[in-house]
Amino acid sequence: MEQWAKTIPDAQFLCVCVESKQVALAFHKMFRFENCMNGYIPSRPYFPVGYGQLGCSGFIVSDKDGCFVSRKTRAFLQYGEHAFREVEAILETLISDEEEETKDDNDNGMAPPTKLEISRGDPANKKQKKEDSKKTVKAPPSVGVDSMDHEHEECTNSFNRLFGDPSLDNLQELYDILKAHFHHEEELIETYMPSKAVSSFSAVDSHKQDHGRILKIAETELEKAALAACAANEGGV
């Protein structure tokens, strides 16, 4: 969202944390929000009806009058980069329509030069992507639970081993670590989440769905890697 906020000046981007102020502050530090507005919901009574946890599960998009254009876009964990392209397409249409309205209202027929500028073909962007591919991921900020912090560190180290050596063994290791971590995290949420905190938003259900999608992606990649390994072995015989 921060990257969108930098490159699409005609749209406003808002990140609303449904967990706590502390998590919102952690997000602000982690994603280095400067152009994207960041906030949080102080308590459950303030939570809007009809929405659950989005983010990787989709985005809410509204027009300049506050009317919803999309209550939930495609989920990144299901559609990958196509999910982000959908958001960009929606924004491009909204901005284009606004430009047309402005053009019609101007006496000289000239609209201000406002365009959706996400130049995926820009050489500078390609260079940046190449540099990003060499980077390693960092463990998220502490969540205040020692066991979770330790597991996040394990997940981070496993990801970096896979980036450095994208082998079947490292991929299998990452899958096993993630699966165990997700199970533990879901147990903790169920244990410490207030029993009355069950409504249209459920942290347990939302996390389980996201965890399931992540593991499904990993399982698919494991199958591909295993088939590739078998093909390579057969070719060498």
C-alpha cells in the first residue's frame, strides 16, 4: 500500500489494524508508512459490521464520495500478483472517470494531468525488482510472546535459507516449520481470545483461512519441485 500511495497521488490509502494500537505501530515501523495513512480500531464496538480481516485477503475500495466500489477485491493468497493488478485496474478506472468529469466541467476542456503512474515496464523498476530479489527477509517486530517471537525467527531463517538455496529440502523444511507455527498460533488465539469476541470478524477463522491458503501454495510448490527432481533424475539415468 505504501508503494501505491507513492505512485498514485490521486488516491488515498488507509491501513486499519483490527488488533490493537501496538500492532498498528508495529506495522507503521515494519512497512515504513509515510504516504499511506495508518490507523487502528480501539475496541470491538467500533468494528464495522460485515467485514472481517482483509489485507492479504482483499482490499476495500470506495470512490471520492465514499461509495463502495468493491467491498472485497481478490485475495493475494489465492491469486498472487493478479490480485494487486485488479486493485490497480479499479483505481485506474476511477481516476479516469474523475478526469473525464473534471474535463467536462472545465471551460477550456483541459483536465489536470492526473494519471495512474505504475510503470511496471520502467527500467528503473526492473532494476529495483532485481535488487529486491537479492534481499533477505527480516523477522517481524516482537509480538510480546516469547514462543511466537522464537518461531517467527525460525520462519525467517528458513525463508532466507530457501532464498539462498531454493532446493526441495529447504522448501520442505520451510513448509514443516510454517505448518507447526500456524498450528501453535491458532491454539494460542483460541486459548486467549475472549469467548464473547465472536461476530462477523473472527481472528481465529481469519487466521486459519490465511494459514490454509499459505500452506496450499507451499504444497503446490512442493509438488512442482518433487516432479522436477524426479524428471531430472530420470534424465540422468
